[in-house]
Amino acid sequence: MKQSMMLIPTKKEAPSDAEALSHKMMIRAGYIYQVSAGVWSYLPLAYRVIRKVESIIRDEMAKAGAVEMMMPALLPADLWRESGRYETYGDNLFKLKDRRDRDFILGPTHEETFTSVIRDSIKSYKKLPLVVYQLQDKFRDEDRPRYGILRGKEFEMLDGYSFSANQAGLDKSYDLQAQAYRNIFDRIGINYKVILADSGTMGGKNSQEFSAPAKIGEDIIAYTDGGYAANIEKATSKFTGKQQTAEPAKLQKKPTPGAHSVDEAAESLGMDADQILKSMLFVARTGEDEEPVMVLMRGNDEVNEAKVTDALGCDDLELADEEVAVKYLGAHPGSLGPVGVGDNVKILADNYVKVLVNMACGANDDGHHYINANIDRDFRVDQFGDFRNVKEGEIAPDGHPLKFTPGIEIGHIFKLGTHYSAKLGAKVLDENGRQVDVIMGCYGIGVTRLLSAVAEQTADENGLVWPDSIAPFDVHVIPVNVKKDEQVKMANELDEALTDAGYEVLVDDRKERAGVKFADSDLIGIPIRVTVGKKAGDGIVEIKIRKTGETIEVKQEEVVDTVKILLKQLADQNQN
């Protein structure tokens, strides 16, 4: 491919709103173009990378026994009403109407659609287990698109689904997909961790997330040197609380003007922050039902909403606003507490609250707190549990201290069970002739966000550095001066020889200065650069490894073998 024939609009500077390294370099290297906030065009180089990723995915999916198909992006709202997600999915859902005023959505995911196809197509366990998948654009109305293509309104995903008549079938499909995902990410050459994760709006209870450590990661990975790894939403640590032995003192109400946070209340009352109860009011929704729930935490511990949601078994959990707080408790957030709260509000408390004596808490009276509040005597707790975010340095279940790193979610697999099949009526006859709900698994990879994740891990101050497995081209051949016939002739000969050897080659045939060509080459990030310069007359070229910057001189007839060796070395490094 001649570079003069490709659309590669490189730039010297990144746009001012580009925060992440991957965003800056993909713009500067001419890979992406912003059409609107969160909506991107993938220019030829990026499109080639995407196709390489898709090829790896298709290969590993075939090995795992998964079959590719395609679903529509435009979906009838009634299907999502059947599952209940039309109402619960939130503002991220793109909703629209056709000319006959029928409700549709742009699919952010396709559980309902795949389930309906299986419901209407398969009636017997003999046709199961079955794993199907698609590579398709998804649509989510992100409130704050950011980091370029990492978090956008339209993006490509692999979403796959397994359908089984029994648990053994689900387990087998899940394990095969888990291994396929490892193979995919290993072949791509991205650094990742497999972590315990929360299923969120997808439903189901068992899930694993594949997360790529990166500075711009919006998730926090809690991990240890012993091999434990979990999303912060699922991470746990060993309970180290000790029962306090002080005698319960008399409950007293104290004025605390201007004290709205735990630290402010502690300062106003002259108490340690860990003796202050943080009282958070939420609204839990399941279907059309909603229930106020107060969650009690120790001091400056943070509420883990995913853990609370799991404990309640609700569809959605939302922090109550001031109006709701006043409605149920008669006070604003910052002055809330459990003393005197009626049965209409469910009260959950973290395990660390259980061991406290003589706590301080909001008095449900603006500007006032109670001191010497005690469980059972002064307030009730309906349910204790682990409802807090772990902290760095705490001891994980494997006995090692927890470490934190930000991570980018690049893949997620779920054991959905019958979450969707029961709601949508997807049943089959089992081997005993009884109708049973189909048992489902769900498997997703963010294809386009993988580009950002890889770039974030590998790019440097000069540009992108693609792993050889997904680079848009294998070799970048640069004749320094296209006015020199011997350089052009050698470049064309190298192009032909490398292409015949099975490599994809980009030849910079532009009439640009050498400095411009080299800068653009570094930006583009092709693994191997072959420079045809002043020594062309002697049959010698320079080969540069983009990842390390190492350069070597070789004879023209040695180029193909040298490229083969270097790319093999790079591939081995990526696998490790």
C-alpha cells in the first residue's frame, strides 16, 4: 500500500480537550475523527486494527464452538418492556419512534433479542448447548463521553450468548468462553487481569471481568501478589473489627451547626471519626415497587452500592435526594440517622458497625446529632453485612495485602442463569419431557475500546506502538528521498519481497522531508520500519524496531529474514 493513497491525516498537536495519551495519539496519528461528542469515525489505519482484532476474535470463538450471526441495532421497545429493562436501564438508553408512533431503541446490548430468537427457534434440549455471538455496533447515550473512543455513544462489541438446558451445559460453555477470552487478549498482546466483578444491569450473579491496568481506567482493581483480583465493587477483605466493651451511656442530643460530613461531626462533638455513624438513605427499586433503605457505615468507610444492591436483590439503587430524605426522615442529608426511624425504612448496617458502642449519628433534625447511640437499645438494624469498599493495604481473602490500580474493562463474562429466559418465556423440553427455562450465559468484549486500552498501555511520547498482532501494517518502508531513483527502486523491491513473504507493507512514497516521514512513522506505530537512504547504492538499509527504538543496518537481501526474526521476537514478548 502506498502512503500517498491512504487517508492518514497526522497532526503536530492534539486537540485541547484530549486528556488521555491514547486519545491524543490516535488523533495525532490520523486514526480517528470526531463527528460529534462521543461519536467517532474510524479512519483507514484504525479500521485495519479493528479488522485484525475481529479476526483474532473470530478465530478463537470458532475454536470454542461459538457461531457468528448478526442482530439488528434497531430494537422494538416492547421486547425490553418484557424483560423490565426499558424502565430500569436509565438515561443511557437511546429511545425513538417510527412513523407509526411505535417505540424503538438503539440496542446497547442484545440479551433480549438473542433470547427471543432461541425462544422461537429451539424447543428441545437436544439442540443445546448452543453458543452464538455477533460483532456489532452498540449505542449508549453517555452523559460524559471522554477519553476519545474509550467511552463513546457508539462503539463496537463482541456480544455472545450461551443457551443450555442444564447447569452442566452452562458451566462448560462459560469455561470455554473464559479460556477463549484469555487466548484473545494474549494474542492481542494486552496486559490484563481477570477479576471478580459485579453483573450490574446485566443480571445474573456469577461474573468475571477482564481489565487492562491503565492510568485512565475508570474502574479500580483490588489485587494481591497472591493472585486475588476483584473489581472494587466485589472486593472483600478480612474482617478485623473488635467488639468494644464500654458501658452504654445515656443517649443525648447535641447541636452540631454546620456539621454535614463525618469529619465535621467528629470535630464538633470531639469524637473519633470511626465512632460516627455515616447514615446514607437510598431508594431501592424492583419493577414498579420502591423502598427507602438506610445504610449505616463506620466513620469514613464508603458505601459499596453494588454490595447493597446484591443484598437487597433489587433492580436499581439510587441515593435519595433532599426531597426524599425530608419525606421519610424529616431532615436533609448530613443530619440523618437511625434513631427513631420507623418500619417503613429498612436499615442495613456494615459488619464494622456491629462492634461499636456509644456511637454518634444524625438526629434526623437539621444541625443536630445524637451521641451514645447503641444498637437494639436506641435503634434497630434489619440486616448486617459487608457493605463497604475495601481499602488499600487491608488483608484480602488470600492472606495478602490489597493493592489498587485503575483499570479499563475490556471484557466481561456472566452466568445469567434464567434471568432473561424466565421473563421472556424461553423454555425447552428436558430429557424427562418437562419444560424448563433455558439457562443462559453472556460474554462481551469491547472491540473498539480495546484500541484505546492497548494504546494507553503501549504508546509513548512519540506516538502509538502497536503489538505486531493487530498493527495496521507489519512493516513501514520509507525511501528518504523519492527523487532518488535507486531509493525508489529498492523500496519497491522490498515492498514486493516482503509482500510475497506474507507481510503487510506500507510504503511512504510521499514527497516529504525525511523528518516529516520519520515523525509520522513514529506516530503511526507500525512495529518495523525499513529506511532506504544514502546507503541504498551499496544495497544497505536501516531497520528500526518501533517498540524499543533499536536500529540495525542490513543488506537488502537480508531484510525479509531479519523482519521475520524481529517480528517473532516481538510476538514472543507480547505473549509474555
